[in-house]
Amino acid sequence: MLARLQIWLWYAFLLGLFLIVYAVTTNFSVTLVDSDFRLMRPTIDGGTVQIMDRRRSTIRSLERDDVICFQIREQDSTERIFGRVLATPRSTVSYRDQRLVVDGHDVADAPNELELLQTNIVVPRDTVFVVFDSPSGRFPLSRRLVRQADIVGRVMWK
């Protein structure tokens, strides 16, 4: 009788361990950042390991200045890129008097290269406005509307 109980406890322990590993690996991932990201400094430097929260509830509740990892799909490849959220859904983004303005407030830490933004942009629902630079050089310093479906996760370094 005692041997059966020990076997059942062992099975319960293994099942619990499996469930914990499954929950952690489906909701979080660890990513090695292999290159420096000019816009992400001092928060992301090359050679560091970042933990990403991949839960959909987290991705739907992104805020300004969150650092995210997202995918850019090209015809022959997919590249994962880190970017900083500058505006959330339904925000208005413009560039006035050499200043980036989001919902009427100056964004002091926006890169100067964003002055190419000529018009007002209203960020659509389920989309965020991101600034990023690509370590591969395929995408120079850029800004982009990124659909939440293309977001891999929010970087959790804090």
C-alpha cells in the first residue's frame, strides 16, 4: 500500500513539474540579443539575455516606452526586431517644430531622425507605433505601425 502511494506521489510530482514547465515556456521566452540597438540603449545592449512576456493580455496592454520584440515578414525571411513603443492604439502622432508629439505632449527622448514624419498619424486599434533600428542593416532607423499579432512579446528587464 505504501509503495502505491509513493508511486502516485511521484506521478503527481512529475505532472505538476510538467504543468509548471509548460506554463512558463508558453508564456515567457528567453532571447539572446546579438547586436547593439542604438535606440534601445541603455536598456538593451548586444550580448545580453532578455526575458519576454508573451502573454496576449500583456501585449494588449502595452504602454508608451515599453520595449517589445516583433517580427517583420519579408518574402523569403522573417526578422525579429526590438523596438520602443512610442504610441498606443488610438493615439495621435505628429512632428511639429522639430519635436515628436504624441497626443499633444512632446516626446523628449524621440530620435531626431523621426523628423521625416510629415503627417499626423492616428494609431489604429490593435496596433502600436514603434521606433526601431535593425542590427542587420536591412531596415535603417525607422518607425512603423506594428500590429499586435506581429508582436512576439514585451521585454521584461525591470
